[in-house]
Amino acid sequence: MRRLQNLLFTFCIALRCVTSAVGVIHMTGYVGSAVKVSCSYDEGYESYEKYLCKNDCGSDDVLITTSKSWKMKYMIHDDKKDRIFTTTISDLHSEDDGKYWCGVTRTGSDIYTEVKLKVVKDHCCDTVTKILSYQGYSVSISCPSEPQYQNSLKYICRGNRPSTCLQQALITSYNKENGRFRLDDDKMLKKFTVNITSLRQDDSGSYLCGVQRNFDLDVFSAVELKVEEFCCVKSTKINGTVGHPLTLQCPYPSQHRDNRKFLCKGDQHNSCTEMLMNQSRFTLQNASSDTFVVMISKLEVADAGTYWCGSDSQWRVGNYTKIQLSANCSELAW
């Protein structure tokens, strides 16, 4: 019977490794990714055959040996200088889940280290936090982080594939600002927050918050962000005639009766130009409990465009009206 001995063993997934010299090595890999198993050996075994086998390591269970360095999804390399041989298992599938042995052939009993590999789906997560925001706004994504990982690398990426998340990270706790993205790590509250400013509709989609673990797969939480076009209580189109007066009606919530009413012009609400204070032709008329009226005394061609009126200077959704104004020239009588 073959005698099992422990090897100094390093098991790598993605860019992270685990080193152990005792007991069974328990590791996890993602479906579709690759796993590297690196095993060291003592001086004097440089010329001996090395191999990786599965299950009970019978003759039919040997997956690859250094005498044949490539076989289907397995590849092995023996670094005789550092006395480490590395086996790569590529394109992991659920059937790769199970027990392996890292072995060195020698006269009598071979030398082994037992490895138990668990293959999991490259998808996260069962629970998803959904966030709704609007174009041009900012959003804060709160990501949990356990106390034992307070000094670990934190990051966020798009999509829901854990295996590639760190490589495709939008921002990390080592690089806390990147364009519209900023990461704040609050170790006292056991969370980190990712802020995204000037939201665009193409920011919609899946995100993963990641916390790096040096000796296991990273920990993830999932977020689904939906960015909608900035919407209104009412969106309306008005046609006016150049040279004539025109009335614009703007509804508002009854609780905003004492708020300052405004009308501004511009394609985007966050960069529009105030009209009631800057244009004498625009005047605020009587306001009822739920509507105020803006009178344009004499419409001009240049008045055509997009207007926003409301009673909330903070631009909270649902407290304003979007008006698309067209200015038509008068028909001349012949």
C-alpha cells in the first residue's frame, strides 16, 4: 500500500495562493476558470516523476505526469531549480469537483498531499440589492465588510462574475478615486461605500462589491442599479406664436405653497438658466394651492426650447414639470 506523506503545498486560484504543510487542503474554484496546484519537494527528487491524480490514485486515476507535460485540460511543469512542480487544471466544470493527490514517484511508497477541490458557479449572488436612481444624480452603494477583513482590499466591478471582478475593478480601496467613482472604507461601521456621481443611463446594470481574502475566494455582495431618465410630474409640449403672449402652467405639491417657485431653460435640469430672475418678459402670475403661472409677455424665436418649472430647489424627482416649447412665426395676411 502506498504511504501518504505531506508535501509543502501551494494551491493557487486566480492570483491568490494558499500554502499548507499539514492535513487536507480544502479549496474552491470557479466554473470556467483555471486552477494551479503547486507542490514542492525535497532536494534529491529533481529527476523523479511527479504527477496529479484523482480519487484513490489508482493507475486509471492519474491525470497527468511530468513525463507527458500536456494532456487535454491538464498541464504540468517541473521547476527543478526551485523544486516545485505545478499542475494547471483549465476550464473547470462541476465534474472536476472532488479529491486529488499531488504525488512524487519514488521507490517504495510515493509521497502524497491530499487536495479537495470544490467547483462553484461563476455567478453571484442569491441575494441582490436593488437601487433606483436618475440620470444626472449621484448614488451611494453600501457594501458589507466583516471586521476580520477591515484591512483587506475592497473593490467594485460591473457584472456578476466573481472570477474576473478584481481584474476588472472600477475602483479599489488602494485607489479610492477614479473619475466619477469614489470608495470610502468605514471600518467602524463594517462597510465600505462606493459613490457614483453624474449618473448616466448606461451605468444601469449589475455590480459586485468584493472583499479580498488571501487564503480563500473573495467575499462578494451583489447590487442591481437602475438609472432612469430624469422624469417629471408632468411633461408637456406647448406651441406659441412669435410676438404674442404665452402662459405656462406649473403644478406643484400643496406642501410647497411657501417654497420659491422657479422656471429655468436648458436641455438638462442641472445646468438650466433661471428665467424669472433674468428675463423681464417672464413674470410669475397668481399661484393657486397647486399651480403657479408664468407669463411670457412677447414670445421670441429664441424662446423655443426645453423649460423646467417647479417648487423644489433640490430637484427631487416628482416636484417639477418639463415643458417643450415651440415658437412659431405668425402667418402674414395677404
